[in-house]
Amino acid sequence: MEPAAENRKIIHLDMDAFYASVEQRDQPELRGRPVAVGGSRERGVVAAASYEARQFGVRSAMSSALARRRCPELVFVKPRFEVYKEVSRQIRAIFAEYTPLIEPLSLDEAYLDVTENLKGVALASQVAREIRAEILLKTNLTASAGISYNKFLAKLASDYRKPNGQFVIRPEQGLAFVEQLRVGEFHGIGPATAARLNQLGIFSGLDLRQQSEAFLRQHFGKAGGHYYLIARAQDPRPVRPDRVRKSIGNETTFEHDLTSYDDLWARLVPCLATTWGHAERLGVRGRTLTLKVKYADFQQITRSRTLFAPLQHREQAERLAHELLLALLPVPLGVRLLGITLSTLESQEDQVGQQLGLAL
């Protein structure tokens, strides 16, 4: 029998500036310097930034051109995903020493349910300390942890003592913790949704909790039900070690509606780069690419293309996205949002297995 939600012990483990930290570990000359992992070309995108770079406002998914303007001394390093995957495997092995209930979110973060951990440690905070110490010992990298009684709060807590720290939100603290947050600080509420909430007079967790579930569903659909729960510091989702990701996507809402091809393509490329980078981190490829467009009147359409075999290279995905965009031009109205989703996912291991099976 599963423990009651308020009795669960959930840890969110998050590596600190993972890609950039691996590069600084392996290249001593980069230590203490602002580092960006990603492409340095004009249309490149930052996949990860060191803490030194973040002090200049450099962030992941930012265009390389903007990152260089913000930090002229920025050092660009090409990503080495095979190295990151190997380090991730080391980290997962450490997690497995404590619990089989591990839900990976990407190469560098995961949820762990340690309510009944394999080492019989009574305190989840102690489990987190031991795991972080072992990660440091075996990989020479630091991790931060959030500990709470549900996934939503654990995820929020992991940001509170970064880097190389941990923070606990206890059951009796959950409601007070959530009510003082700005809605834009809620995990899962992006800038566009935060702006919509603000337009409705909802600025804080307390404001959100004062809304009825019917009101939130009216304005935000299914997500409104989730917002209703997290405003009350509730999140019934269990840690799912067998969680199967169905799709990977990224979208962006513009401050001003766009109409020209050049503007639309310039904004779509970073979306695609972020989506492809996430697929790389997870070690998956997809056969279906979907373009999402929301017009100035809030009408929303999607256009998809499904291939026989998974897309293997970002250039393939770019060509496909370009074709989907061109087919919509000229746009009937200004465009307020663009997004790219990769679905019908397969792991790279599955693809290799299929190829070997065919070869035999």
C-alpha cells in the first residue's frame, strides 16, 4: 500500500550547471571562467551556462549572439553528450543504491521516492546528503537537492540552496511556502501563463489559492485543475520509475505579433534547438515533428509530418520545420506564439537494437 501523500518523502536531485560543470572539471583552464556549452555561430543556442556566465545574465536556450553581447569574455564549448550520458549513468547508479523509485527528468535531474529507502535511513534529508556526497566523491561534481512530501514542492526546494546545497519543505510548512511565491516562480508556470494570471489579478500563491477550481479550469483547461492543487501545496503524482515520455517540445510567446518569414523563422530556430537539445540529453529521437502556431486572435493550429524512421540529426529537423512553416505562409494574421514538438519517440538504444535485429 502506498503511503498517504503527506507522508511521502520525495527528493528532487539536480546537478549544478551540469554540462558546463563537466567541461570545467575536464578542462582546468575553464575553471572560474564564464562558459557556455553550445554553438558559438550567429544562430547558435546556449545549451548550458556556468555560474560565472549566469552572473552576466547568460541562460540556457538563449541565442549565442545575445549571450556573447551580455558577456564578451564568454567561452563557448561544443557539447559532448556521450560524456554527459556516462556521468549521468554514474549518478543513476548512486540513486539506485538508495531506492528503485527513480523518475529521471533528464540526464542531470530526477525525482526519488525514499519513503522506504534501501538503506533504512530515517530522514530524507540525510539520504540527500549522502547521495550528494557520493556524487561529489565519484564524479567531482556537485548536486543540489530539494526535499518535501510531494514532487511539486521538492522541485521548488531544490532551487533554494543552489549550488551545492539542499532545502527541506516540511508538511506543516507547505501552504505558507506556496502562498508567498509569485506565480511566475511556480514550476510549470511559464512567463506567458504568469502574464495571463496577472491579467486576472492573480499575482501570488495566495491569490491563486483564493480562486475556485471551476474558475481556473475555465481559463486554463486541464492545467487549471493542477494549479488549483499546487496552490494548496498538494501534488498527488507519484514518482514513476517507468514513466514513458510521449513528446518533447518548446514554444515561445512573442511580445509583439509577427508576420514576416524572417521574423518567424528567426524565432522558430531557437525553439527547435531547445527541443533537439532536450532529445539529446534524454537519448531519444522522434519520427513526428509538429509545428504549433497561435495567431493574434488566439486561434491555434498545428501541422505535423511523420517519417518512416526517426530524425537523426538536427539539420533534418530544421529542414522539416522549415517546410512546415513555409506551407503556412503568408500568415492570415499576426502570429503570437510558435512551438515545435518532437513525438513518436524512440530511445537510441532501441534504434540500435532494431538495426541489429534487421542485420541478423
